[in-house]
Amino acid sequence: MSKEDTILIKIGVSYREGMTPEELYHATSVSWVIGENRLRSGDLKYFCAVYNNEIKEIYNLNDYEKDNHPDNKGRFILFGKIAEDPVRSKLLDLNVRDIHRGSGNPIKYVKMEDLLSKANNDGQGETETPDNSMKSIFMSIAKNKSEIRTLSTNKPIWITNFNEEEILVETESSRERFSQGEEQKPYAAITYDYLLTAWEEFLNVRTASSNDFIKTKGRSRFIMAFFHELPFVDKLVSNNTLYIKLKEFTTDQLPEASLEQTMQLLNDIINQDIDPKEISQKYKEDSIKRLKLRARQGLKLLGFLNGEYQIQQPILNGYIDAVNKNEYLSKLMLHHPYFLVIYQTLSLLKGINRTDKLSLISEIGMIIVRNSKASNLMEPSVSQYRTRNILNWLRETGLVNEDWDVLDDKLDAKYTLSTSPSMVREDKSKIFSINEIIKHINQYIASKGFYYPKEEVINLFLSLKTKPFVILSGISGTGKTKMVQWFAESLGATEKNGQFALIPVRPDWSDGSDLLGYVDIKGDFKEGPLTKAIKAAQEHPDLPYFVLLDEMNLARVEYYFSDVLSVMESRRWEDSKVVSSTLLSEEVAKEEVTLPTNLYVIGTVNMDETTHPFSKKVLDRANTIEFNRVELDNLSFLHDLAEVDSLVIGHSQLASKYLHLKDLYKVDTEIIEKATSELVRINKNLQLINAHIGYRVRDEICFYLAYNKDGGLMTFEEAFDHCILQKILPRLSGSDSRIERLLRELYLLFTNAEYQEDSQFDEQSAIYPKSARKVIEMLRRLQADGFTSFWIS
């Protein structure tokens, strides 16, 4: 029969939440009344720190000595080191209430085998091995993902079923082969053992291309797409080769202090005016100084301090003003990349017991976290300690429950984060109707002393909602730049909070480097102004961000903006979110840069001898809005003009709902059929000069009309009139009889009347009066100069 070989030591008041294993060792090993005969026998192999009936740390007992202090007669000091796994991982946080009862003697002797048996029973069996835990994650992905996309070609792979042994997947080609009788079934069965083999291959190289999956060759496209669903796996393109890679962090990105200790230091900073940079000078005792330095690191992780430990006053003010401070902290935590990875991973671990969660998250930490002072990966003891800290932070802020299950309903959008300058502000946004938003924008612009008809505001709003790239054209001085600035400002986007950026275009821009950035002579990437705006928008996807390219045709747009236009066209749905292709590769920019869905680019243009015309490639990809009408004598709107505050709206209220016509077809076939019927009539005439429109223009016109219909903003004819003026007429130019014939035919379509040079235009009777008026201008220019274009007025 085995003997009692383990000492349970209740450490009581000497315990503090977040103590390191070394601190617990000092609290546990010193001066206890222990039977000397037990120590001499050599039976005792372990000693454990117990607090609140839970084992907080386990140590191997290597040696002991008597405490020679006169007041400590009969007491012994213990020497040892942290126990190794699996003993340690099984016993940490084990509740020993039924073993170590009472509040008397803090010492209790037990058998290690009894503790391990209890741990197995409490944990509902053996702790899962890493392979079994990864299998649980793979099963969770299969359960929650009906479709994933290949990383290189964005082709769908459907997960049609799964069980305890395998996942059934189908592709377009497998379905086609099945339908043609070439295969007996449309799916392939991929076992979890196969995936685990591929996982081992991936871990061996950490950054893997399809060529690195040797044992699992033949399924690499599915494997790479499937592994990319993991929160701790990224993708990158290098030398035209696609890779998946493990995300990497350093230990200084993981909290070392408890949340309680961290917030205590924050309260000291607030109430005692402590300078965080002076911690070492403020606290002289080594143990207290270590705790405060660790707490300071926690404040840096949360964003209260910057890299130089300077207080970030906007974030601190937000915390002070917050009614629900835990909710505020939870937002800050999920803004930190490692906390977010752990939180997202926990969401895949529902149904797994607490012990196994700790084990798996610790395993992941040992895979993706390196020592901040060296290149080696995090040690098991450090990983378990830091992981437990993170899990407790998440629990104490209400992001997870006592079993570390994600509480989706606990996290709301009460607080949103903004950048440049860094700040946290209470989100005052709520859901407004489109009519309420447009009315507000119109009133806000008027309050600045500029008058635009409400229809112009509606048009700009719908154009941005249709596609996040709009061109404003017109003579100089009509307020195009101010219109954009105040439009953005009315929705809470300003230069001050980083949600609005004005980028003046220079005539010497010949490629994208001035806008996006370049690699300097030292090999460092220097961010361009658009890249900075992109990163700011990516930081806070719930807010709209606006970029104004002022006088964007001073340089040739195709030269410096073509990469952005191409990536904008790559937008697609992925996991119910809109994503784009890579704009800047990790090889160039040190991290992959894509176009965020909450970034809206608006260009202003003047058409004169100093500027360049647009190609059809550019015009096809934007709504072109003219601002030429000026009503200098309209002063009535200035009477009793009141100041109007900005309205903070979420990005969702400006975001596109449709990317492809099939998205709209599911909800409104009528608008598509009606618009297509009109476009077919117009296209027949446009073919005369080879200026007929394609699918892209048709789709975007349909989206514009659908958003207009949803908001009840204009009649179909009024909205379609804007579409013709913005998407079709800007493509027209010429100097021969064909352009004249085309314009006359279009006038007939738009008015149901023949064009007569000397007749008075009857706007009231025209179907599409704005487009008809523009056609008249173009015909008159053709007759006067022998050449015409949309851009000449």
C-alpha cells in the first residue's frame, strides 16, 4: 500500500491573486510545523500551496532544514522545484475541500495517487491529450462552418457533414464529377487522424506552403483553408507563393500580474498621482516593486500606458467616466491581439471541461509565444501561469464564466475604440433610419453655411453605400472638398479622431508608392497616407472612416490608384463578412494589408488644362457626381440657422449589403428586372460608339436603386436618372456623326421627344430630366466646338 507522500499547505493571508510560481514557493516553503520523522523517512515527495481549498502550485520536495529562529522551534523550511507535467497540469486548481477540512492545522498529508484520482474524476476522466484537444477544435470548426474558401482561388469547399471520426467535404469539381457519373459520391471523407498528421507537419515548419504537406499531399488546399480558420493561424504571400503561418507573440504581450493587482496600480495612479515611469524609485521593497512592475506591464497591455509608460489620458478618462468599468476593460482586452486569440479559441472549446481548456490554451501558448528576451518558445510553467492569468482576466471582466466558457451575451458594443490620436469614447451611436441620417447630414452641412439640395446629399449617401469609391467633379470653388469633409464630420468622422483623412494629390505621382508607401534604402517600409488610414480603419471596424483624395486627377489616376481599384473589385463574402485581396504583401509592408470594408474613398476633381482625363476603367468603378450648380442668391437657408452636433453612427448603417447581383436577387427581383429593362434599351444605343455598359455597371445601378427603395428616398425614375448621369454619360465623348446620333437617341429615350436645337427644354415632362439636360449640354458643345465630352460644360 502506498504511503502519504504529499503535503498540502494552506498558505492563508500570505496568498495574493496572480502570484508567480516563485512567489508561491517562498510563501509555501518557509517555516512549517512538520513531523521530523516524516521528513527523515523520505516518504514525502511533494508539497502543494493551497488557498481557498484549491491547489495553486505543486513542488517536488528535494530537501529541508530546521528553522533556527528562536521563535520557530519545531519548524522546518522546505526546498524544491516546480513539479513537472502531467502531475502539475492535473492538480492545478484542484478543489481539495473534502480532503483538507477545517480551519485548524494548515498542514495535511495525503497520497499523490489519491489526488490524481480525484483530479481525473473531477475532470470527467483523463485530461485530453493535445491531439484530442485539437480534434475537439477541428470538430467545432466542422460544426460551425458549412463553407470555407480556398486561400489562393477563393473557391468554395462545403462541409456537408461530420461525426466523431471524419469530416465530409464537397467541392464544385467533386459535385460535377458526381453529376456526370464519374464518381459514386459527391463528397470526400477526411479523418481527424489525417488532419492531425497535417497539423504535425504544419507545426514542424510553422510557415507552410502546399509543398510542406508531404504525408497529406493531395489535400493541401483544403488543409490550408481549414487551418486558416483557427484564430492563431494567418496567411501570407511571399515570392508569389501562398503560405499559412502561426501567429507569433512574445511573453511581454501576456499579463504577468493579476487583474486585481493591475487595477490597484491604476487606482494608485489616479488617486495618488503616481508617475508610472518612476515605479522603481517609488517602491523600494523588492517583492512589492516586482508586483508593481508586473502590474504596470498589465496597464500597458490594456492601453492605459504607451511603450514608454506614459499615461494615455483619453483611455484613462474613458475608464474614469465609465459606468460599467468591467465592460470598458473587456473592450480594451479584446482590442489586444493575444487576448483576442485566446477569446476566439475559447469560443471553439464549448463543452470541454475547465482543466482541458487550461491545458489546451497553455499548449497553444507554447506554440505561438516566444520569450521576449530570446527566440525560444515559452516554457510550460510560464505558459500555464500566464494562461491562467489571462483566463482569470477574461472571467473577472465577464467575457467568460467560471468554466471559462465564452459568454457571447455579456459583450455589447457600448464602447468603441478609435485611433490617431488614441482614444476610447463611449459609443453614443444607435440605429437611425436612412431618412433620419440624411436629414441630419443635410442640416449639418447647412449649419456650416453651405447650401446643397437634399437630393444631392441623398445621392452621395446612396453612392457611398453602393460602393466605397465616389468621384465629385465640378468647377473650382463649388465646395466639393468641404462637402466631403462636412458629410464625414456630420457622422462623427473628423481629422481629430482619425476617422477622416485629407490627402492632397501631387502632379508628380507616377505610381502607388506616394499613396501606399515604399521600402526605403534601409529596407524599412515607410507607410503612405492611405496605408495609415487603412490601418486605422482596420483597428476599429465598427466605425466609418473617410479618405478624401483632393484634386485626384492632378496626376494620372490609373498610375497611382490602379492597385487600390483592383483590390476594391476583389471584395467578396467570406464567413458572412466582406473581405478583399491583398493590397500590400507582408514581404513589402511587414504585415499583410487589405482594404477594410469601413473605409470610404472620395475623390474630388477639376477638369481643366492642368488635369488628366479619366479612363473607362476608373469611371466604371465609381459613381461620378457633378457639383456645378451654384445658387449664390439663395440665402434663405441661413435664416435662424442653429448649430448641429455630429451624429455618431456605426459602419453598418453605411455598409453595402450587396456585392453580387445574386445577393440582391434573393430579396428583390422586381428592381433588377425593371432596371435591366431600361438598361437594355440604353445599351442598344451605346453600342453605336462601343460605349455599352457591362455587368459591373448594371450590378451597381441595381444596388443603388435597391438602397433607394429600402429608404423610400426618391422615385425609381429620380434614382435611375442619377445612375444614368453618374455611371453611363461620363463614358461618352467624340467628334463625329456617331456621337451626335447617339446623343439624339438618348435624348429621345430620356424625354420621349425629338431633340430640337431651338426648342425650350421641358424638364417637367422628361422621364430622366437631369440626364436629358446633360445630353443637351453635350450636343451644344459638339455643335459649337466639333467635339464633346461629359466633362466639358
